[in-house]
Amino acid sequence: FLIQIMGNQVFVTQVTGSTSIQAADSTAINGSITPTDKRIGFLGLGLMGSGIVSNLLKMGHVVTVWNRTAEKCDLFIQEGARLGRTPAEVASMCDITFSCVSDPKAARDLVLGPSGVLQGIRPGKCYIEMSTVDPETITELSQVITSRGGRFLEAPVAGSQQLSNDGMLVILAAGDRTVYEDCSSCFQAMGKTSFFLGEAGNAARMMLILNMVQGSFMATIAEGLTLAQATGQSQQTFLDILCQGQMASTFVDQKCQNILQGNFKPDYYLKHIQKDLRLAISMGDTANHPTPMAAAANEVYKRAKALDQSDNDISAVYRAYIH
Amino acid sequence: FLIQIMGNQVFVTQVTGSTSIQAADSTAINGSITPTDKRIGFLGLGLMGSGIVSNLLKMGHVVTVWNRTAEKCDLFIQEGARLGRTPAEVASMCDITFSCVSDPKAARDLVLGPSGVLQGIRPGKCYIEMSTVDPETITELSQVITSRGGRFLEAPVAGSQQLSNDGMLVILAAGDRTVYEDCSSCFQAMGKTSFFLGEAGNAARMMLILNMVQGSFMATIAEGLTLAQATGQSQQTFLDILCQGQMASTFVDQKCQNILQGNFKPDYYLKHIQKDLRLAISMGDTANHPTPMAAAANEVYKRAKALDQSDNDISAVYRAYIH
Amino acid sequence: FLIQIMGNQVFVTQVTGSTSIQAADSTAINGSITPTDKRIGFLGLGLMGSGIVSNLLKMGHVVTVWNRTAEKCDLFIQEGARLGRTPAEVASMCDITFSCVSDPKAARDLVLGPSGVLQGIRPGKCYIEMSTVDPETITELSQVITSRGGRFLEAPVAGSQQLSNDGMLVILAAGDRTVYEDCSSCFQAMGKTSFFLGEAGNAARMMLILNMVQGSFMATIAEGLTLAQATGQSQQTFLDILCQGQMASTFVDQKCQNILQGNFKPDYYLKHIQKDLRLAISMGDTANHPTPMAAAANEVYKRAKALDQSDNDISAVYRAYIH
Amino acid sequence: FLIQIMGNQVFVTQVTGSTSIQAADSTAINGSITPTDKRIGFLGLGLMGSGIVSNLLKMGHVVTVWNRTAEKCDLFIQEGARLGRTPAEVASMCDITFSCVSDPKAARDLVLGPSGVLQGIRPGKCYIEMSTVDPETITELSQVITSRGGRFLEAPVAGSQQLSNDGMLVILAAGDRTVYEDCSSCFQAMGKTSFFLGEAGNAARMMLILNMVQGSFMATIAEGLTLAQATGQSQQTFLDILCQGQMASTFVDQKCQNILQGNFKPDYYLKHIQKDLRLAISMGDTANHPTPMAAAANEVYKRAKALDQSDNDISAVYRAYIH
């Protein structure tokens, strides 16, 4: 790999013989965005999707929304969004349709199911999968979309509900580079940086690895906090010391604070980080690469799920250590 | 626990009935230190000890040094230190003797062995154990020192060779509070903050938990970097993305940079973090508290040790993932 | 559950209200088998399939075989088997078609792919899936076969190449009970016992759990043998002592013997036990049930795969401990 | 290593240059034992010690017993044993003193504590440590006993309360071979086989590895049984199938039966197998040998201990999987 930085752009070049086959790009954090005049569709108004759509609207995009439970759309319609009745309708009405749902099965159903996206895809239309799924699902979706003449980009995001609301997500894109360029105003609206990582599947791979690291970090923090308590130490002091050292990070600070306050309101669902760990482990499996830390973390999250923490924040893995 | 912050002091109060039995203190980062006029002894000039002694000398302390391999003392004698021939001699010549060695056995031998510290302890003399050891060892050392009329403090440090050189360590102290106060100029010289955590053993407990977290973080980072490579992703891009997100920290950044540069020069020995993990797991054992992340990490470090990485930096755990 | 034993039959009854919805059956080890006059098809002549087909032929069944690499069929044609050109042809020529392939993808492709089984299925025809796959795959195959009027049974087997050759497999069957009864002479030919476990999917679940236990046992044995060596003990004496105690079993004895002789000829492929562990862990995932032993074992097998042991026996996990 | 079998004797020979430095021996299961006329002492009447002493008495040995809680001695006094008031007294009154207590600390205290064995040791007296402890403890005890002119043997046993009662233990001995020979009638009375493994420490090592394997097997079995339940399968059928296959063993059968009956009466204490796992992991640590299965098992047992299962049988690890 060759990495070149020019202005706010990062070019990741994988040298195969003498040909560059990948390039990366990073858009700026920018108050003055000129919104694309293309019609934008958005499927899925969960923790992440809601903030993204708000920011798209705020920056002047024309957005048609759809959600499995339709009531969630009302708020966005009041903010100026249009209502799509089915994924197929949204895809056929819009130039660029984004999807942001919970897992590989939901992402696949949205495209392939009855009244699915595929029925609305025509040559030239763009479909952008923002869900964090496995590379195989991305490959499959890319194939079916392009087989109908559509253009496909994957663009999973690193972040949380808060960062989504703040338009500060980090976006990992891969697939059709022209789609990436066509929706640059969208990515500027929702994120602080975006990376273009080459062929479809690479963003899924990278995102799963990042979330794997996050899941293992979170379990480790919970393990530290509970061991402090179990050995008679102050958890607050433990956090104070941790925040004085080199491991200090926004993540460590916020998650610990929330745990100490007993606040497990979801910023990122525990069930989703467990799904990400599972997919990352499986990706390691395919690559014959051991991931013992992720494997250990995955078991702790499974215990947390058995304790009914699925719909709480990932920090609720803490409870797997005290029950 | 009750935590009160007054100026740059943190008081950790554990309420038992109505009596406060613990207090914490944090000294300022302070250019103008008035060095104590007490004679300081220092045993152990390893990665951490060397930087500490330099800073003690720089801030005007009178320091007598001893090291198992005597040549290491020369440099410090040139900087103004005196030479002690045995641990016993240092302890008997000095008012306050610090020790900073590699593991519980070395710490115990230094005190109890032939020509050991214990033979130089007289009523009123202070002994400060800075090695990261288990709470049982601290309890034992505290007992033997105080049984001779000595005063005992444990003061393990969080940090690395670099932070030690920079006088930016975080110091966790526990034991005899009067010792903590008597050597405040020493702690100011070597660290950016110090915490006083109550009875002897608490600092060992807290330090082991911190290092357990650090060890698991490090293994997780190595797991992420290697999985990126195994799945065809750029490790540099992985790091760039990581550093854009909430998990960004000095630790993540420095360790990844070093790995990408193939630089495994020890800032903290891999064999020592493995020892710390072992001791933390054992502490969890005593408390009937599962530590599955630490247990997984410990096995990865054991593999790294089997690959001859003991004397490299903790980041060399990376090699356990690629061999 | 209610378990009743009558003669050599085991009835597993799950009481829901007052209705029995499951029943189990166990066929005898029986030298005098009257072979069914139904035409038998067999797809997949790997380690397990080869022995099964030999025993079907020996006991007088009329068998048509197909294998992805056709040369493997020759031997069986010499023993009296007929050759099928495609899975579709075998299914359409035979009354009862068995399949025994390596993993869920291969099992699904065999049915759904070009010239696949599905194209040969007509009302009344029986399809018996003997591959060890996940319950979801079984459910899917069951649905497509029955949607064409076919009758579906799953019948994964516990055992090894040796037991397959000896006709001593243990067969777990579930799905359409009439199929189970129609091919009882086949099961008598290949196995020492068969269990009927109710609705399709149950045999896959049970088999995955059994193989999960086997995979963890095998990794544990390898861990013991290598720790013996690493601490200066005789591995042979370790085995001798193990075989004197209550943990003694054919499995422990044979696997240890093979390891001590450096014989890793596949009796059951290492890559297959790793696949089974993965599927069992995933099944636990769906059920929110932690499986930390399987998770640890899975990582050890992944390391063994990275060391090129995929096509060796499961006992080659030993090598993951010594490299 | 060279292994020779002559009659019922096994000779383990480690060839260093041309000198044999180890030898192993196996005594027969023998109804007609001629009891030694040496006076036998026995310290520790727990699960294992009780059965051993009964068998020593039954076979005609003269035995003096001591136990921390003296009431347990009464039963044996009725059977003909004499009462010792302190470990020191027993050691000074007897020619050969056995000890069988719970962990390294108890074993060390018994010898080194007030009124300890050491005070009764005179030149020629034999001390046999039967507790399962770490090799370091054995080395230490061997040194102190021999420094007083005593003769030292370690002789930990593989088995359970039932096997102890039945005189069917497997004995691993190492240390002073003359002691091993002098008490052969004792080993014949309590065990079905004994092995002599060379220098002191080897029996501890071998026993820890065996118990490590046992602990991992037990956790694996519990994981299988609970996953069966969590996925709707009959646990009894699971056991039936397991017992038809090559993994069938007395251990698997008995432990599963007990679990299915909810019988967790201790045959071997859960807290002791956890202690053994801890010591085995630590031994691997010293040898730089990863033991990921044992590490995973250890965490499950720690959870079981947190659920108050310490004084139940090892099979109570089952409860860590269902709570």
C-alpha cells in the first residue's frame, strides 16, 4: 500500500505491478455545503439513520424516507421529508437511495424481499448500503444491483447516535467511485470524514474490524471496572486514573461515566456490537486468522444478551460481569 | 465511596459508619519543586527506575543508587548520585529508600535476601516499593518493614520509559500516609499526578487492574491490525480511521505507529505486562471474579513469550498473531 | 421429555399438553439385513460417504453414485454401483437419494445449483441429507424438497472414516418419519444405532453439539500432551495414566496414540471439526447461550488451519500447540 | 524417554547420555497384601483421606490419624486408628507420615506451621505429600524435610471420593525411591496402580496436567448439555448418543447422570479443580506454553465459585452455564 495525503484527501494506493487499483478520499468538515440536486431516498430510521436524515434535510437535500414501522417517518416529514410507501417505491422515485438497517438479513430482505429495492432499480440509479454487514452480503447486493444496471456503493459508518445527530460520523465507502463522488454533499452533511477504500466489500471488512476492536475494548473496560469493585477499589478513582494516562479517550471516558451513572440508554445497541463481533470472527475464520480476544468478548456479550441487555447500549456488557 | 475535589487534590473517602478511612491526594505538575532534604535511596535502575532517578537528581535531591548489575550506576554517579554497595547499605544510609524492580520475587529478595533492605531498616526509616507486584507481596513487605520499626509505602507507577524520562508518570500510593507526605517532592519530580489510595495493597490492586486493561487493549489492537492485513486492508488506513474516532488515544496511536514501523524497542517489557495479567487474573481468582478478556490476552502474551518477545515492548504481542 | 426403552428401541417423547410429538428409534446391529428394493442414490464419496456406500452395496442395495470428481466413482462401480452423471439424474433415477458433502454451502449447491437434486425431485421421492450442517440449512433444504412433493429426512452421522468403513456409525435422523422407516435397511447397513429425533433440524442441532464436544475434547487432549512435554514429562506416561483413569475412552486412546506416532492421516478432517465448532457457536449465538470452551477451541483450530493442517485429522490441532 | 513394560511394571527411562535417571513402577491390584510393619501416620481426613485411611486400616496397617477438626478422627479410632494430637506428634511417633490436604498453603502450613510436621522429623523418617499442589511447593517441602534428615516422597492421587473408598485410586509418586518401596503395601491398599516418575515435582506436574484435562472436559460436557437444552434437545438423548460413541467414558457417563439428577454432592470439590486449573495455567506460564482451553475453563469455574458452588462437585460447573 502507498498512502499519500494531499490537502484533506487521503489516497490509499495498492500497487499491483505498476497499476493503482484503489484510492481513498476524505471530505472536509464543512459548514457551507452545496447540496446535490439529486433526489435522495433513505430506508431505515433507527439510531443511526435518524440523525443522518436530519442532517441531510438540514443541509438542504430533498429526501424521501421509508421505515418498517411507518410512524417513525412522521417527525421527518414535519422537517420536510417525503414519505415513500415501499423500498421499491423509494428506489424508483429517487436517484440515490441509502439504506441503514440492523443486520445482514434485514439488509438483504430490504433489497430482495417483496416490494424490495430491486424492483425499483433502473439503469443509472444508485444504491448505497450503510448497514454494517459482512463482506459476502455486500458482494451479493452489489451483484444484484449492478445486474439491473444500478450503481452500488457500500458506506458503513463508525460512530454512535450522538455522533450521527451531530453530523460527525466517520464514513467508510467502497464500490462504485462515481457514486461516491455524486453523493459527496450527503457524506459532508452526515460525517466529519469519509474514506474511499476501493472495491465493494472493503468497507464492510474495515468496519467489522473497527467494531471488533470497539467491542473488545468495551468488554475490557467493563472487566476492569468490575474487578475494581470486586477487590474493594473505587470505580470512580479507577476511571480518574485511567483518564490521566495514555489510554484516555472519549470512548473510555464516556462509557465509564455512563456505567457509573447506571445509564445504559443505547448509543449503539449491544445486540449490534455482538453481531459485529460474530461477523468479524467469521471473517477471521475465512482468512484462517485467530481472533481470541474477539472470541472472548463475543461470549461476554452473549451472556449480556441472555441477561436481556440486547437493546441497551454496548456498555451494558458491564452487567454480564456482575450477574 | 465519596469523591471530593479541592484544588488539585482528590479525596477518596470510603464511608464505613461515619468514619473516613481513606484519602487520596494529587500533586501538581510543578516546575518549582523544593526538594526534600532527606537522603534518598534508589534500588533498581531499569526502564522505569532510570528516568525516575534522573528526575530526582535534576530536581536537586540527594540520591544514593544501587543496581544488581553495578555498571548501570555509573551514568547516574556522573549526574551526582552516590553509590550504595548493597540494598542493606542504601537503606541504612538513607531516610527514604525506593525500590523499583521487575516482579514479586525480585521485590521480595531485595528486602529479605542476603544484604537485603531489611538489614538496614531502623525505626523511622521509610521504604517505598514502586514495583508492580501482587497485593499479597505488598502486605508481606509492609509487615516485615514495620515489624522493624520502619515505615512502609507502596507506590507503583503507571507509564512507560518515555513518561518516566519526562517526569510524567502517574503514581498510585498506599500505606503509611506520613511517608507519602514526606516524599512529596520526589513524587512531584517523577510524576504528573499522584493518588493516595489508603491502606497498603490498594495501589497494587489498582495498578494490576490498570495494567490488565492495558494488556487487553494492546492485544486487541494487535488483533485488529493483523486481521486488517489478513483480509487485504491497509494497516495504515485502519490506524487513520481508528484515530478519527472516539477510541483515539495516545496509547493506540503510539503503539500502532511503532508496530507499523517494526519498532518493538521496549517502553514497557512484554514479559512484565504478561506478569501483570497473571497477577490480575489471580486477584480475580481470589475474589471469585471472572476475567475472560484478561485470560484470553494472557494466552496471547504467553505465545509471544514462546516466540522470544519477552524483552521487547508489549506491542510485540503483534508477533503472536502473525507467527 | 419422556424417555422409554422397549427392546432395542428408544422413544423420546416431548410432552406438549397430552400429545407426543417426537419419537426415537434405534435399529439393531444386525448381520442379517433384508435390503430395501428401493433404488438408492448416493451423492458425495468423501471420507464418510465411501465407507457408507461400500456397506450399502455389501448388504445388497442397488446404489447409483455421483461424486464431484468422477474418478472416485470407479471403485464403487467395480463393486456393483451404477454411475449417475449429475445430482439431478441420480435424484430422478432413484427412490431415495442420500447426500454426504463437506459443508452447508456444498449441501445447498448440490440441491439448488445447476443440474442439482431439485431438478430430479418428483412427488414421493425421498432426499436424505447426511452432511453435518446448521439447522437453518436443513430447514431451507426441507422446504424446497417438500415444496416439490419430495419427502425429506436429515441423517447426519457421528463417527469417523474407520467407523464408516466398519458400518459402526451412530445415525441421528429427523424430519419425515416415513422416510426414516423406508430406509431402515440402509441405516442398519451403515450404522450400529440410529436415533429419530423429531422435526427436521433437531439432528443437525444434536450433531453440532456432539461435534462441538469432540472438538473441545480434542483440543484439550492436545493441550495436555504438549504441556506434559513442555514441563519435561513423558507423553507416553501421561497417556498411560490417562488410560488408567475414569476419563479413558476409545477417543482419548486412539487420538493420543496417533499423535505420539506422528500419524495425522484424516479420520475426520480438521477443517470439518472447525466448521462444526463455528456452526455450534453460531447456534449458541442464536440461543443467547455462551459457549466459551468451544470459542477457545475454535481459535486453536483456526491457528491449526493457518498452519496448513486443514486436510489432516482433527488430532493435528496438536500442531497449533507446538508451533 | 524409553518405556519398558515387564509384567505389571512400567519403567519410564529418560536417557541422558547413557544413564537412566528415572524409573516407573506399577503395583498390582491385589487382594492379598502383606501390610508393612512400619508405623503409619495420616494427616487430613477429607474426601480423599477418609477412604485412604479406611483402606489402610482394612489391610492391617497401624495408623495414627490427625485432622484439623478433630471429631472426624472418631470414626477411624473406632476402626482401630490411634489419635495424634498435632502434626508434629504424628510425625515423631510414626515411621511414615502421609499428608492429604486441600491446597499449597494448607500443605505448607502443615509442615512449617506451629506444631508442624517439621518439628517431628528426625533422620530416616519418611514424609509423603499426597495433596495436589504446584511443583514449587513440592520442591520447598522436599528441601525442608531432607534438610532435617527426613526422606521425602510426593504421591498425589487421581480419582474421586468413590475411587478412594474403593481403593481404586491411581497414584503418581516421585522423589525418594526408597520411600516409594517402603510403603508399597500402603499404595497397594489405596490404589489400583502407582507410577514412579523420578525426581520430586514430576508427580505434581503430571497430576496438574491430568486435572487440567479433567477440568476442561467437565466444563465442555456442561457446555454441551446446556446448549442441548437451550436449543430444545433432550439432555438424556444427548447423553445416550454420547455414550454410543467413541467419547464414551466412565467420567462422561457418571458426571452427566449426576447432572441430570441434580446431584452435585462432591466427589471432587469444584474449588479444588479450579485451584488445579490455576496451578496448571501457572505452570504453563513458567514454561511459556499457552493453555487457552484451561484458561477458558478456569473462567467458567470462577463464575461457578461466584455462584456458591465451591463445595459442590466439579459437575456443578453446569450451573455457571444456566445462571
